[in-house]
Amino acid sequence: DAGITQSPRHKVTETGTPVTLRCHQTENHRYMYWYRQDPGHGLRLIHYSYGVKDTDKGEVSDGYSVSRSKTEDFLLTLESATSSQTSVYFCAISESAGELYGYTFGSGTRLTVV
Amino acid sequence: GESVGLHLPTLSVQEGDNSIINCAYSNSASDYFIWYKQESGKGPQFIIDIRSNMDKRQGQRVTVLLNKTVKHLSLQIAATQPGDSAVYFCAETRGSGNTPLVFGKGTRLSVIA
């Protein structure tokens, strides 16, 4: 979507290696989110940020960390990737939490851990 | 059109018929609801939203109905087209405060030409 980009789009990595996914926005929105999407589970929140250096955990945060040193960038790190973290990861942004037409999503990153 | 049970993940509809996609939400404190459409290989896209002080809202070819008594949300698509084929998600939140959206598991809509 315009104004939000995720990188990389696809990645294959080995079990035990660190991985960082990047979300970049040009909308100057306050809120940024990382979700993972798996068959049968829909979209589940990993972490979110409500400002620079302000982050909080979602329902599936174990094994993930995030950082937001600038308004425009929100990084998701898998410290030691496991096969259970094979998923499609979506970043989203919003001006306010939940309201005002909800979130704008990126195109996703497909991560495969082998 | 064809109604689906709350837990049926797929819906097949003839082109031109109306579609009804259902969603149950769990949090009685939720007061803002959104429907998203996700096409293959893309991120979810906003379709329509509704606040808890309303029970119906209409958009272009889409209508969202909210029944707070039974915590049920539905999305109606009129004159379903092949381009409507996608996975549809409902999402809920409390509209005030710092509460992220919680998404349902989704329903796949397939339009039969």
C-alpha cells in the first residue's frame, strides 16, 4: 500500500539465526503494528508501537522483539528463528489506535525458517 | 445469497447473488468494528466500519450489520462479482484508548462465474 513498505518481501533462513524485518512508513502515523498470519489463525498481534521508543506486547510476542528509533521505521527481530515462526508477517500503521478507518497494511513478508 | 454458519471458513456464491459473511466477537466492551478484504498475496484492505452506537451502515454494494445483543457482525455484499473473491476478516476494538484491533479468523469468499 502507498505510504507503507515492508522489506524483505520474501526470506528463507535457517533455524537459530537472527532475522530482522523492516517496516517503513511515509505517513508520519503514530501507531505501528506487527501481525503474523497463519492458516486457521487469522491475523495475530505480535507487538505494536504508539510512538518513538514506546512499544508493547501483543498476544504472540514470545520469541520476538521490536524497536522504533524513528517515527517512520518499526523493526521486528527474531533473535533465534524457529520453524514455528514460519509465517507471513504484516506491518500496519494507523493515526490513532483502532479508530478512523482502522489500519493501512503493508504487502507482507513471507518468512520461511528451515 | 447464502448465509453461513459462524464457524464455516468458506463461502461459495454465484456471480450476481448477494453474499453474507458472519462474524462473532467476544469482547462485550468492543465498540468499533471493521471489515477487511484480503486478496491473494496482498495485505488486508479496509472495506467498511461501524461503531457500537449504530446497528447498520451502508457503503458501495456493502452493508455491515451489528447486533450487540448477541455480539454478532455481518457483512453483506450485493450483486457479488468475481473481483469480490477474497478472504474477509472482521476486526474489533475499543475505540477509545490504546487498544489494537483484534481480528477474526476470516472467511474465504469464492465467486462462481
